[in-house]
Amino acid sequence: IRVSSEISNAPIILNVDCDMYSNNSHSVRDALCFFMDEEKGHDVAFVQFPQNFKNVTRNELYDAVLRVSSELEFHGLDGCGGPLYIGTGCFHRRDILCGRKFSKEYKGDWKSVKHIKREKSVLEFEEKLKGLASSTYDKNTQWGKEMGLLYGCPVEDVITGLSIQCRGWKSVYFNPLRKAFLGVAPNTLPDILLQHKRWSEGDLQIFFSRYSPAWYAYGKISLVLQMGYSAYCLWAPNSLATLYYSVIPSLYLLRGIPLFPQNSSPWFIPFAYVITAKHICGLAEFLWCGGTILGWWNSQRMWLYKRTSSYLFAFMDTILKLLGFAESGFVISTKIADQDVSQRYEKEIMEFGTSTPMFTILSTLALINLACFVGVLIEALTGKGIMRVYETMSLQFVLCGILVLINLPLYQALFLRKDKGRLPSSLAAKSIVLALFACVGFTLLY
């Protein structure tokens, strides 16, 4: 920002990731139309385009596009004061990004932008730019606090956009038919999980910081926009509920203990209705946004995987940081893959390939559900009978069965696949031991 102010001093700044390129020559014109609108343009601080990728498979194997968010949720936020700043594909007003306070009398002067007069030599000018770009330039200044991007958070884009909106400015979300910018999406499961760990950890740090939308934004932005920010900031804590419902009902199913209303109970209908309606509505939204049925199924799998690994680790790391036992860091996900990985990705075969704590958790949970499902099937066929299971624990049985189905790619990576994208045998052995310990221990101790 500082360097460009000495080179062009243009009133509008375009921010894109290093792996993104322009795919729509009209994007600049479209953004300027919002900024130069005579009625509402003077309120607009930035124009946000959605994040899109050139290498997404037809059925969106890893749900990298976040289709429902970009095609539906952000349009809703746009009507409540503006979307989040997501760090790429965004046009900013330079003066507002540099800390200008909101004023109803503010009018962008497009004709009298003053260009910097350079009276120094090229070498002197180059040295000046090096000084402006130096990391030490910010010391004892408002840069990183009130000017430019706010520092100290893995998602500096979100916290910067929130601070701008809390100063009274609004943002605009524009999603043209021809995508404005295209980038490269992660094409392996470890990369996408790492990316979401960083995002959810940073968002949760914002929620617990002085810039929390719960109190910092109170009275400065609309209540609905506060709720929208909070929904994203609370991704990580949602991991606890998902972890519970992906393990406990299955273990109680194995023990023959019902947790949900029986079929004969009048409370069965509300439970069944909420579960069915929620997923039908989710499928309809996904299809309406241009997705496929298999793409929706993949998004449900990634929803489960992210919540029981990325968000769980993000939650724990954030709590440890708040207690002073850890420091936050910034980990960049890779965008480069060898030919074999790319070929498997194009065929929509999930890429595991490494042994990580996240995969240990995912594998253990998947094996617990498989053991519980097989165990209750055997018991129903040989002992208690299928009808008793159907009458007393049908919701638990369906939930466990769906968890088994959704984990089929993981079972293949554990036991069937021979390529380099499979899970290591050492991780498989560890997960089997942990799953057996959980099932046997719960059965004996309860």
C-alpha cells in the first residue's frame, strides 16, 4: 500500500492472491460503477468479488468453492451492510483502507488525484521504496492498527474488513456470471484441512479479541451482520457438537441404548422432520446454486471432516494460545502437486498420502462407526432381531449407517488402495487399535 502510493497513488487498489488472475476484463469497470454511484457510492469502502478456482472438479471433491457461501450467504450479507473482506478479488478505496473515518459529506474526488512528483534519482527513489516496504517501518506508527491491514491474526483480511465497516463504511458483493478472478484450489485433503484450520483458528481469535463482532461491532453495524460475522467466527467451537454426534450415538447403538425417541413415541416425528427437512433444504440450496447431487454429498463429507479435524485443532490451539501455552502462526497451504496427484484429483479420488494427527482422528472415528454398525447388524441378525432395532433405535442406526457411507473413501484409503494417495499402514494400525479400545472400553465400562 505504501509503495504503490509513491508509484501511482491510484485511488483504487485491487487485491488478489499471488496464484489468481483476471478472468473478466469488465471487473474494473463493474467495481468503479459501485464506487462512482452518485447516490450510494460514497458509502462504499470496498467491492468484494467471490473467490473462484480454475481447477475445481465437476463434483467439487473438496468443496473448495464453498458454493452455498459464495452464491447465497454472501448475497444475504450484502443486503445487511456488506460482505466480509476475504483477502482476494477485492477493490479498495485507498484512503479508506489507510484509515479514513466515515463522513456523510465524503465524496471521492476522481479528477484531482495528486500524483507524486519525483525529484530524486532512480537509486534514491528505490531506497525510499525499500524503506517503505521494510517490516520495521510500522514500529511506533498506526500501520497495522488503524491504517492498512490489521496485523496479529491469521485472517487479517476478515478483521480488517470488520474494522472498516465498524467505522461506518459499507461493502458491496458482486458475483458476475463470468467469474472475475480465478485461482488454484488445493487438490489434496491435507492442504484443504490445513487451510480451514488456519481460517477457523483466525476467525475464533477475532471472536475472543477486542475486535469481536459480539461487542466491538455492537451498535456500529446491523445486528444481522453481527450474526453473520459471528457465524463464521464460531466455526471452530462447532467441532465439539459434531464430534459428539459422530461418536456417541454410534457407541450407544452398539450398547443397545436408545438416545433418540422410539418410533412409537410422538416425539419421533419432530426429530425425523428436522433431520429430513434440514438435509432436503441443504440439497435444494446446493442444486439451486449450480452444484450437483454428488457435489452436495462431497460437501457433506468435507463438512464432517473439517469439523472433526481442522476446526477441532483450531479450537484447541486457540484455547491454548489464550491460556498462554502456545503462539499463533501462519501456515501456507501448498498449491503444487505432482502429476500422479493431479490425475487422481481429476478422477475425483481423495488424496491422503501422509500420516497426520488430523488423519488419525478421522480414521479412528470412521472405524468406530464401522465397528458399531457391523456390530449392531450382527447382533440384530443373530440375537435381538431387526425389528427391535428398527422400533427402538432407528434414528441412531440411520445416523451410523450414513456416517459409514460418507467415510467410504477413507476406508478405501485405509485398506484397499495401493497408490501413493492411500493412508500409511502405520496410521491404519494405530487407528484400528484406538477404535477397538474405544468400542471395547465403552462396552465394558458403561
